[in-house]
Amino acid sequence: MAKTNINYPYNPFGFLITNFTEKLSKVTAPTEEQVILQDSLKINNKPSVTN
């Protein structure tokens, strides 16, 4: 970050971000097998209600 002139409202703190990189990864849809496994875990982990 480098200190710059304050330019409200666009840059109220007066900092310029340099050499910014962002690592992106593609998200894939779950397979049918993974969906079934997740659903079965949700059903098995429900708390039991006792009176």
C-alpha cells in the first residue's frame, strides 16, 4: 500500500493498493453420490427431542 492524497468519498483513507493479485479457483457442482452422502449426514445428525 502506498499513501496518497485523501479523495473523499472515493478514497477516504488515502491509500493506494499496489501489486494486488487474487487466486481464483473454479467451483464444481457436487456429484449425485456426494449429495446423497451429505443428505444422509444431515438426517443422522438431527438432535433428538426428549421430554
